[in-house]
Amino acid sequence: MIVADSPASAKTSRGPETSPAISVRQLRKRYGKIEAVRGIDLSVASGEIFGLIGPDGAGKTTTFQILGGVMEATSGSAEVFGQSARKARAETGYLTQSFSLYPDLSVAENIQYIGDLRRVSRAEIEARGNRYLAMFDMDRFKNRLAGKLSGGMKQKLSLACALVAQPHILLLDEPTTGVDPVSRREFWDTLAHLSADGLTILVATPYLDEAERCHRVALMHLGEIRELGTPKELRHNLRATRLEVRAPNLGKAEELLAGEVDRKNIITDVQRFGDRLDVMTPDPDKGRAVIEATLRSAGISFEKIAADEPTLENTFVATLRAMGQEVKSPPFPGRHPHRDLLGKVAIGATKLTKRFGSFTAVKDVSLEVQYGEIYGLLGANGAGKTTTIKMLCGLLEPTSGDMRLAGESGDLRSPAVRSRIGYMSQKFSLYDDLTVGENLDFYAGVYGVPEHEREDKKRWVLAFSGLEGKLDQITGSLPGGWKQRVAFGSAIMHEPSVLFLDEPTSGVDPLARRAFWRMINRLADAGTAILVTTHYLEEAEQCNRLGFMVAGEVVAEGTPTGVKARQTGHLLEFVVDQPQKATDLLKAQGDRWRVSLFGDRLHVITEDDVATGIRATTEKLKAAGVSVVSAREGTFSLEDVFITVVEKARLSGKFAVED
């Protein structure tokens, strides 16, 4: 059992030590024979951002519901500022996983309604509502219906509603699922502001790049807390180095190196990305030697092997593996590969345009995706991604432009073309009131899966989803992550040669996400062309090529490494004694998008050379009374690239729909 005492760094930055804002002792919750929470101990300091991560079914949501006063614990205690969580509900704001406001009320009306429920005076509701909407850059949308907002704007509205009663505790259960990277960064910058003002924030997230922004993180598994510390401490505890391996035949290289995992405790994990492998090793010199020998013996050349620190996701996976939790990735019972099509164009668009009245949603988009390739289409909400996909797969007629799909350029809605296409929509696409088995039977029939193949493929979907023996379970009763796995399985049962995946892993935990991508890579290796959209940019690294959309146009394209290499300027990482003050100062003095806060680390993008950028930034901070503890050049993440591309496009006059 681990007790989560407040870190010294948090005490230093938040003044003298006081009683914890949240105190949990031996907390347990049973549902019949199922024990969802198994005696956890937890303390969260006032003003701390505390992250709770873990796979689906770990007990995170149950813990949140107890802390939010929504349900009672079976035993143990959960206190908020010295009171039971149930009695302290007036102190607590709670954002649930699903959007829980009223779609047919306007933004202002939702805030007014929640304020009335929390017994806030009309004058205070208006003043606070205006303040938070201005803070979230949503004041110009006060009269828009909530149901017409993008995912990011809905979450901002939910946060504004939660804050209108001025709670002292904020519980956020996966608040940015389905939110684009620009809105996600803005959301987290807002949380950092609120934390600096003294608000205590407890957040559950499936996105481990977000967990990097927390002061401390706890890994929860099967109702227990297994690891706890700052993100830096958790990465250090792994005691491993991440080696990035670039080779021309990644599929074969992955297979060979995976065979070395745990053989001599030199290679402990192998993960495939779009243009590289990540190989974990406790000894980088020995690890490098094993990699080189293994690849050379198979006649596989390699371009580069570079060392870097592990990610929080590496730590997450390693910890769960040590507890016997493994990535479920059973072999797909495929009988109809498409390797004979490799190298041919599966999806093609030339000057594709779609107008709705006077509004142009997609403008002159040209792209090609070959069989065997994974192409990632990235963009903020309103950029035109879903409209583009609907045109490319024949669901929506373009206003102008030419398209090719699965070898056809004429009628893209013909039965012959439809039988070669798989499509997993952004929203959960199965039927909640049918059982899992009934859904699988329905889609097997719709897609024309041969009768003699159906049982094998249904068994595979159940194994892939972790739902063996649960054909009769009502689909609507499944957690979101499991639903996504069933939906993915349903979309590929007929072995399509072209597969469209619109945010397939939204809300899926990191372990399940890895299983998704292992299967996606296997499909691509077998010749399937795959076009995928995602808001999780660490996941976008899995794609072979990427296209960035802004305001209906593709403004940048290339491999993950290539688009990062083309970025001008440098990313500087600072550790300072007053992170929020430093962030506010630098944002006020330059382009706001160039500055972002990650826990106690500050990222600054500069067009100067490294030495000049560090010196100039340090002088600005010193003049404002902020001390720089350390400064170094960092590496651009794909999120940094995305934000840069989008913001530079906006500066040139391109704006998304929601703008």
C-alpha cells in the first residue's frame, strides 16, 4: 500500500504545509462480489494537480464518484477539507466522462441553470460566467446551443459550469477525450492557472502526455494504487533507456527484436511506430549491441539508433506487465490478404472540395494513400477531417474534385466498392440495446462475411476486446474502451482492403491502445490501406505519413520524423521557481502558442539559436523576479509541431469552423 504524501516541491511552491485538501484512508467499494476499490490511501495537497491513470476497470471512476459525493464507500474514509466527501459536495466541482449538460440550451443558459442549482446569486452567476468564458475564449459563443459546440468547446463549457459555484476541489474524469490538441493544450493551461490560484485538481486521463502536466501521478490497477510520484520520478523508477531504431523493414525488425524480449533481460520491450521502433533496455550499450547483431544476422540494415529517456507510457506498460497484465493481441483469423496490391493507390483525391451553401468545409485537398500504408489525417475540431473522410469513402458527394477508392474512380457507392471498405466512425457505431453477439452477427451479415468464417472471427473480436464468454452482454453496459474494441473488430471482420478509422482509440487506455495499433500494423503489413484520424498526437507517431488540415486545407504533409525535422526554430525547456508566473509573463510578451507549461517544466519555442534563446528568456524571467533552475534544448513533439502548424496557418488567415 502506498500513501500519497504531498511532495516537497509542491509545499515549496504553495507556501507552508497545511492539512491535505483530499484525504483518503483504506477506501473500499464493492458491487456485490466485485471489489472495485481495494483499500487505497491517498492525500492530495491544496493547489495540487494530481493525476490518476490506469487501464479500463482500474477503479478510477468509482473513486471519483465517492470523492464527488455521488456514492458512498463500502468502508474506509474519503474526506475533503476535513469533512466527509458527501457533506463537502458544495466544495467540489465534478466533470463526468460524458458531456452532461443540456444540448438544447445555450452556453449562457447552461451556466445559468447550473448556477441556480448550486444556489449562486444571479449577479454572481453572470459575473463568474463572463469571467470564465472570457478566460476560455468562449465569450463570443454565449448564445450558441451547447449541442452545436465542438468537443473542445463542450469541455470548456462543462468546466465553466463546474467553476461557477467556485469550488475548492475539481474532479475531472477524462475531461479531454475527443478534444483536439489545440483545445487540449488551452484546457491544460487553464488548469495550471486555476491550480496556481489554489484550486485542487484531481484528474483521470488515458493520455499519458497529459499526465506529464500533473504535479504527481498515481497508477491504479484492479482497485489498488501501484505506483505514485512525480512524472520524473516514475520515469526514473523504470531504470531503463529508450532506443529509437530506424530501419526500412519495421515489421520484420519488430518481429525479430520482440523475440529478444526478456531473453537475457537486455531488451525489455519493443513498440512499433510509423517510421521507427522504440526498444527499452536497462543497459543502452548492451541493448544497442543486441539490436545491431539481431538485425544484421537477418540482413536488415538500420539507419540510426538514438538513445532517449523513457516516456510515461513506457513506465505505465512496464508496471502493468510486472503485475501480469499483458497487451491482448491474438492473431487475426484472416484468410484474404491484399499483399498483391502493395504499392498501388488505394485512396486518391485531387482538388477535393466540399461546400455547404456559402461555407467551404474542404478546399482543394489532394492526397494519396497506398495499399499497405497508414496515413494519419490530423487537424483541430472544425478543420474538415470528418467531411473529407465521408467524401473519400463515398458517404458524401463532393462539390468538385476527383476521387479514387479501392481501384474505382466512378461510382464509389457501388456494392463492389462497398464490400472492400471498412469504416469505424468517430462516434460509437454499434447498437447499445443489442448484445455483443447480436451486434457482431448484424455487422457480419451487413459486410457479407462468409458463414463458415463468422464464428472464428467473432471469437477473435471477443478475445481482442477482453470479453471472452460475454456474447450475451448488452453492449450499452460496456465501458467506453471496451465498446471501441468491439466496434473496431466489427469494422474489420470482412477483411477490407481499405479501412477508415475516425478517432478509433478515443477514451481507450494505453494498454488497449497498444493492442489496437499492433492490429492496425498487422492489417497494413497484409496490404490494407488505412486512413486514420486522431487527437492524440503520441498515437499519430504510429502512422507512416501524416497530413495536417487547417480550415479545410492540407497545409503540411510527411513522415512523423520528416514533419518534425522541417520545423524552424528550437524548443527550449526551462525549470523555474515560479512556473505559472513565468508562463504568464512570456505569453504576455510574445506569441502565446510558443509557451506551454508541463508540471514544473516550461516549454518555449524560439526562432533564435539555442544560446541566444536561453539567454534572452532567462533575462526576461530574471527581470520579473523568476529564477531559472535549469535550461536546455528539448526535442519537438508531434504536438509541438501540430500547434506550430495550426497557429502559423491562422496567422496567414486560415480559421476553423468554430472560429
